[in-house]
Amino acid sequence: MTNSVNVPVVSPSRVQAIIWADDHLRLLDQRLLPMEERYIECHDAAQTATAIHDMVVRGAPAIGITAAFGIAVAARGGEALDHAEAILAASRPTAVNLHWALTRQGRLWRNGADARALLAEAQRIHAEDIAQNLRMAELGAALIEPGSTVLTHCNTGALATGGHGTALGVIRSAWAAGRLAQIYHTETRPWLQGARLTAWELKQDGIPARMIVDGAAAHLMQTQRVDWVIVGADRIAANGDTANKIGTYQLAVGARAHGVHFMVVAPTGTFDLNCADGAGIPIEQRAAGELTRLQGRQIAPARTDAYNPVFDVTPAALIDAIVCERGVIEKPDCTKIVQLLGEE
């Protein structure tokens, strides 16, 4: 990957899901993992937006990075950038990183930046994300006592970020530091990001883990020692309410009931201080077929209706710590978040 920024784009993970290839964007198609490793090419904003919407790429930080590169490919192709920005913004509604990255690129092109400058900014956003992940991993791992057992949900590793990961980055670093005795992860229905992606990532890096079905989490907490539930976030409201993959809220409820600590790991770009609380976070609804079908096969009776929210909101009162690259917010609330972020 050509690097035009001062921060090196270097991740300790072997997984590289977002690659700039001279004049276009290459994305590892996460829908095909772990059975097949195939990259798709994006040469314009529409192809990039489709890749985001269709979940070729997923995870809030990775979506933001991809959108930034989407503006870069649009600029190189001479597209109208206001149109490119609009179709990229509409690709996924919940992940605030998407809009944060587009806003950052928008400031540049509206002030006359050329395609080269927009590419450099996308590369800078990518590099900064990796640096943030490494810093968050250091901070989060320091909260974990040696010999601990952790549970994570969905995929929050190098596939969901620029590299290393948010929640999975903490787990990677805690494992490397010898702090973990056991790692559990969910399967994460309906897209099975835990079974397909988290398991694959951990095997790539030689980190042992055990998978559970989503519905076994409370039983695990009841019958086994679990010290921390560690998750990522797609949007964090000003009061600390956090939107993440569906099923996160019930993990937080289970954790509180069983005396398990609950950690959210996300970069500052995931905070939305214009959103007062979780009630204002838009929750993406997707097609019923994602639940009634599995890898193209019908698993429910024909015409079965389904309710398919992709995210839920965990109230700040159930979160023990939010870790971002600027520090750790214990028992988060609006005052603590504003103090750490340094914004009014």
C-alpha cells in the first residue's frame, strides 16, 4: 500500500482487509470468509457504497476508512463529489464513523483539494485508525487482571478496522501480555461474524479461543468464570449509551446480573456528541431474508416474517468502561465524555 502520511500503516495482525492498489480500492470480501479469501475492486463511489451496504466490508471503523477511500476513487475518476458523498452516506445509517470520515474528506474537497490530497487524507485516516487501535489495546489490556477470562461478540478485529482491532485488539494485546486464561466469542447471528470472522482472525494469529452460540452467554456467565465482556461500538451517544451489534445489550444485562465487567472499545470517531442519548441513534433494519435464509438456503417456512434490527443500544449505566485512544472513561456519563474529548 502506498503510504503518503507520517503515521505508518502497519498492523501487527496478518489480516489486511482494506488495501489501496495504485489507482483503486481492494476490499477483502468478508461475506466469503472463512471458506474463500477473495478481494473485490472498487473503482468508483457507487461500487464502494455497494460494498459497504452489502457487507463486503463491515465494522464501524472499517466502514469509515472505506468511505474515505470511496471519495478518493471518485475524485480520481472525475465524479461529482457531492453525489459521491451522498451515495456513500446512504450506504449504512448507524455507523457514525462513516459520516465522520465523509465530513473530514468533505472539508478538503470543498476547499479545493485535488484527488491526490483526498487520497493522502484517506491513507491518513487509515493509518490513524491503526495507531488508535494499538493505543486502545494497550489501555484496555491494562484493565484486565492476569488469568482472566473474556467474552466478545461479533467481529471487532482487523477485519472491522484499519488493523489490529478495537475489542479484539484489546484481546490480542492482553493475550500477548499473558493476561488471559480463556477467550470466548459468540457465533453472532444472523451473519455469523463471530463464527466466520473472529474465529478466522484468531486462527490467523495463532490465538486459541472457544465459540458459543449467542443464546449460551448467560449460561456461560452463570456456570463458568467470566471476568470481562469486551465489545466494540458503531455509535456512542453523548451520555455514553452505545449502539453495537444486535445482542450486545443482552450481554450487558447478563454481565450486570452475574457480576461480570463490561468494556466498550471504540475510537473517538465513534462518539456522536450531537446525539444526546441512545434514543436518538438510528437503528438499521435489514431484510427478513437474512434471518429466514442461511448461506442461500431457506431455513424457515416460506413467507415467514421477521424483525431484523442489526444493532441495539446498551445504556451507559451497564457499561463499566469505555476505552478510546485518549483514555479510559469509567462509569461513563456526559460530563466524563466531554471532559475526555475536550469538546463542549
